[in-house]
Amino acid sequence: MTTPVKKVPIHLQSSQNRLLIKNGTIVNEDETTDEDIYIEDGIIKQMGTNLIIPGGTRVIDARGRYILPGGIDPHTHFDFEFMGTKTADSFYSGTKAAVAGGTTMIIDFVFPKKGESLLDAFYEYRQKADGKVCCDYSLHVVLPHWSTQIKRDMEILTKEHGINSFKMFMAYDFMLNDAELYSAFEQCQNLGAVAQVHAENGSIIAKNAERLVAQGIVGPEGHELSRPEEVEAEAVNRACVIAKQVNCPLYVVHVMSKSATRALDFHRMCGARVYGETLVAALGTDGTNYKHECFHHSAGHVLSPPLRSDPSTPMALMNYLAQDVLQLTGSDNCTFNKSQKEMGRDDFRKIPNGVNGVEDRMSVIWEKGVNTGILTPCRFVAVTSTNAAKIFNLYPRKGCIAVGSDADIVIWNGNATRTISAQTHRQAVDFNIFEGMTCHGVAEYVIVNGRVCLDDGQLRVVEGYGRFVETPVFPPYVYNPQELDSIKPIREHINDVDLAPKLNKIKLIDDPCPTPTFPDSYVSTPTMRGMRPEGQRNIQESTFSLTEELDPERKSSIRVRNPPGGKSSKFW
């Protein structure tokens, strides 16, 4: 005899999907406000103060905390087979760690095996990810070579499967030559897709590596020596030149050096639609680790392009983020355990390339950027969430806190600290490149699609809870910057009923081309809260005065405009 399934009453099911966040400071990429947020069924329904909410709603008091859009990591590799092995982190362990650190969406890479079509590889990745992800995800697709069939598959992926970005390599055995890049970029432009490029001169790297091994330099230090800065900078410049020929927007992944950033900035100043991503690894550590006497330590830091031995590089890259020379940050999370890194003990060319970062990205960037005064909290939101949402056409569904947006939210304690360690992180890998770093900035609550998945520090993720999110072609931020002013989400004290007729008219706000500059006297000041109403009315229990509600003198929020970059007042 089977036991009957206990059914939960409908009214209780609804109450489990209702959440009110009150008393916190909301930080979007363009402003901070003191408002409450009401969430129902995974969507932000109301924002403001003195909200009318149903009974049975769970309330989280965020007093003294920031309320941030969930992080979007645009560069991860989970369940990835590479260099003869497979990453330690799967879509489950990787997204679980992402949520623990305040990231509520990742974008991974479909990487076809030799002889496999783009479509078959896409289906395989969907099968690997759909039942495992703890948060929403999208996919980029790698082009391992160029052919007529690749061109046809790109069109099918964009039109039928929600893919709007394709990645090409200028290094490794599957690198494309200049003519192939030209053709691939041209097809991206025709389709309205975002062309991505791994920019390193693979031919020079191969010759350098041969020379170093012949000289007996086989340890991890040979990895950086074979891939000097100018090899990265040359490839960035060449990719930008090729993209310009076909008027194709270009996204350069993992910009790791000052010279490569300067090459990118040159083309941006000339009007090119070029966007730069740097990595949390490049912001939080440097290439001096390659000279460490312990093989596991030095090999654990091997990724491509490599970390740079110039110790001023991390701060320089952070300043480039503040100035909008670089636009966003990823983790390039591609983890291999110590035993896997051993494959290259006698030849650095065989060390599997990749490091961790998906769990620690938000905290490390807050520590190195916001806590030092280089980034404002608003710019932090831009480089960890909003700009990725804009570039891949997920905004304003993702990357902002606004009525009608997905309820992907982080309640962030900017004063709390945590010490990073492989012994305590949630990832499956046994090494952490940020080992021992103490970071200000800790996620206390993480809400994914309206569900509290990190609850006052307790991780409560659900395997397979995340969804695949399609990325439409022709993202306005990339293809139609002249239309940016009309996409800004409307946050002025409205609910979802008010917003419904306007959802399809939301436009972007930031011009992606100029690099903003500000006078030295400019100081951005996040909102400081004073006494105000508790911000909650339960319509089943409360009484309230219409006279009070209509009082024209009452101010429901305080707004402080923060431009990208600028010095912080460091009040935290």
C-alpha cells in the first residue's frame, strides 16, 4: 500500500513564495535608494516604503546592509573536459559555490569535442547542466574551427536556442587564423551576436615554449615566460583590428595585463565597440606565485593568459575597471585538483590551465576595490552584475533591482569579514588561489528566483533549481548604443501592475564608449539611513491612514547618484 502524498494547501504554497526585504540600502549600478522590496513567485513586485503586502509574508530585516543585484559570472567552465582531464567542479558544485558567494547566475561555455557539431555539443551541455544547476545559467558557444557547417549551426543556435555569443581562440591547438576570425566575426555581426575572443598569439607561445623546454625550464614558471604581456597585447590589438573590418562588436575575455588593457583602450577611444573582462584572479593575486618552491602552489595558479609577475598589475586593473576601460569581471572558474596538475610536473605545457574564483569573486573584488576606495558600491554592482546582463541582453530581467526583474538578490554585509580557505570553501577543488586572504564583504542572504538559498549564512541550495535563460541577439547595449536612454527600468514607487505596459519599452542608460573622468574633488556618497517607517504593512493586521499615505511632505526614499568609478567616502 502506497502512502498518499501530503498536499500543501494553495494558500500556504503562495505564502512560501512571498518575501519582504526591509530597511536596507538598495544599490543599483546608477543609484542607491532606501526602499523595501516585496517579492512574490520569484519576481520583484513592489518597491518603496509602507508597502501593502499579503499576510504570511516572510520578512528579512536588512538594516545596516546593502541590497545588491545577484552577481552574474559571465565566464565559468563546469563539467569541462580539457587537456586530457575533467574539471573538479561540476555544474552542481560550481553553482552551489557561486550562490554561497553571492552570484546568482553563471554563463558557461559549450566546448565541442573533436568532430562534434555545435548543435550536438549544445544539447550535451544542456543535459549536463539542467539537472544540476542551483541558479540560472546561460551558455556561450566555442567555435573550435571554421567551416560552412559551423556558420549554419551558429544561425540555428541564435534563432532557435537562445544563444547570442560565440568564442574564438587565438591560442591552443584549436586557434583560428586571421582569415577564419574575419569570417567568424562577420557571421556574428550578421546574426547580431557577441563575438568573444581569447587573445594570445598562439604561434609565438608555441615557439617560446619549445625554446624554454630546450633550455631545461620545465616548471610552472615557464608558463608565464612563454606568454609575456606583449603576446597578449598583440593579440588584443589584432582581434580589434579584424573586428573593425566587419563592424563587429568584440568582447575580449580575461584581460590579464596592463599592456593588453591599453591596447583595448586605444580601440575604445577610437570608437570601437570593444568590451573588456578581467578576472578576479588577476585582481586578487599575481604571477609571483609561479616562482613558489612548492610545485602544487605554483601549478595551482596556472591559467591562460597567465597572472603577471608585476605586482602593480592587480591595482592597475582595478583602476581600469573604475574608469570603465574594462567593463566587467568573471572568474574563468576552471578547477583542477593537485593530482590533475601533476600531469605537468615535468613539462609546464601539460599543466591543466585553470583556477578557482566563482565563490570568492564578489568578496575579493569588494575587498580589493570597494574597501580600498577604488570602486564605489554602485560601480561594484556594474562590474560584477549589471554590465554582464547588459552585454548579453539579460537586462533588466537580470542585473538590477527593479519592479518586474527576477528576484535574484544579495543582502550584503560590507563590514563583515571572512577568511578564504580550501578547507572551508564549497567548491570541489582542493586548492584555492586566495588561500588565507581576509575579505571585507560577505553575503548573508542570497535569493535566487525568490527563494532564499543562503539564509543568514546557512547554504540551502537545491540541485536542478536553476533554469536555462535564453540570451536574445542584438543586445541594445552592444548594437544600438544610441537607444540606451530609453531602456532604463522604472523604479519610481510602482508595482508590477503599473509596470506591465512598459516592460517591453525598458531601455539602457549608459553610453558604453567614452571613458568617464571626474574632478579630484568629486566624492560619491552612498546613502546613510536615518529613522524612517518600518516599511511594512500587513493588510490582514494593520490599520493605516489615507491622510498619512497622501502626505505630500513624506519622502519615501533617498537617492544618491553615483557615476562609475570615483573615490569612495569609505564610510563603512
